[in-house]
Amino acid sequence: MTDVTLYHWEPNANSGKPMLALMEKGVPFASHYIDMLQFDQHKPEYLAINPQGTIPAMTHQGPWGSRVLTESTAIMEYVNAAFPGPDLMPADAQDRWRVRWWMKFMDQWLGPSFSMIGWSVFVGPRVRERDPEELAAAIERIPLPERRRAWKKAINGDFSAEEMAESRRRVALGVAKLEEELGKRDYVGSDAYSLADINIFNSTYSLPLSQPDLASKDKTPNIMRWLKRVYEREAVGKTWAMGKTDMAARYSLMMEGII
């Protein structure tokens, strides 16, 4: 029996962050797959865990009772602090600052742009084929109004040209900054693999496939070397094997393309 349960979708983006942190630490956990495309995250049984209806979420049972953890980056930091295993935060104070700077940059500035593009080209087309009345009812069950608006935009293809252009601009700028950073050291923010690498990898893992105009062996050799290092980690292979959609197939394609 395990005392950790992780509620997650595919092993990428926000869901992939605590999945990979747990794998790297060697923490056994019960996997509870939440199918975002079926709106599982807005069903009563999940809302009883996380009333905001966002994923991922993690429960940790102990002598204190049951803890419910939300927000992917905060869950990663909790996992690193709460469990034995390799430390995923560097010891040096400046390196720790740099790791947190990059995680903040991803979470607050770059990640939303990756998300908008992903919702526009993947999530929206996947769900808009469903019955319109069923979709409308599912949208109305979303607890957070800002998430309702985002889902409606994705389903209806209503992201404006200006919004998409700004997201692409930010992604291009973020890729350039990441390439520069990885020219200074082997990993993001530190000379050792850390939470920053987990955070950023889970949104950039398929850049050479999804954004070949921005990332390739010729254009971003530092990013490509870093992706190879991360892809070769045992924990990454185990985590991506838990995927259930064709997103997981990108892992194999990337392995073939960069290794």
C-alpha cells in the first residue's frame, strides 16, 4: 500500500511535473488518471479532492491524517522536501535562486503561451467533435470562471490572431533564453539536474517536432543536448510510459530523432 496518490492527466506539462519528481525521488504512488478531454477534472468525485477542478492534485496520507496538495510546481517542491532520495534542489544559494527564477519564468510567463498554443492545436480540436449540448453542460460545471472562458475559446477556436501571435513571440523569446542558459551549464539553472529541468522539460519536450522553426540541431544545439540528457533518464522513460494518448508517441519519436 502506498500513502501517496497522484491525480494527473498525460505525463506532460503540469501533470508531468509531480509525476516526474516522484519518479526521480523513487517515491511509490498510486496513479489516478484524470482524462482532461472527458472533463474528469470537473466531475464530483474529483472536485471532492480539489474543488477548483484543476489538475494535478496529490494526496499524502500520514500520522497527521491526509494532506491534499495542488499546484504542480508547489507539489514538486513538497515532494522534494518531504521524501528521501536524490535532492532536486541545489545546495548553493545562487543556484537555488536561479532554479526558482526559471520555474517562475515558466509558470507565469512562458507556460501560459505554450498552453494557449496547445489548447488551440490539440485540446480544442479533440473535444469540439462531441455533442454540443454535452459540451455546454460540461463547460458549465467548471468551477473557475477563467477556466470556463479558456475552454470556450479552445472549443470554439476563438483565440484571437493577436493572442496567438503574442504567444508565439513569447515562445520564441523563451526558447532563445533557454538556449543561452544551456550554453552556460549542462542543466537549467544549475550544474546538476533539478526541479527546473523537470518543470521546463515537461513543456518543451517536443519542441523539435512542434516548433522545428525554433528548435533543431542546427538552431538550438544546447537545447538538443539537454533534451537528450533528460530523455535518457530512467525516470523520464518510466513516466512517459504512463501516457494514454498519442502524446506519449511523441516520446518515441523524439528518442529516435535526437538520440
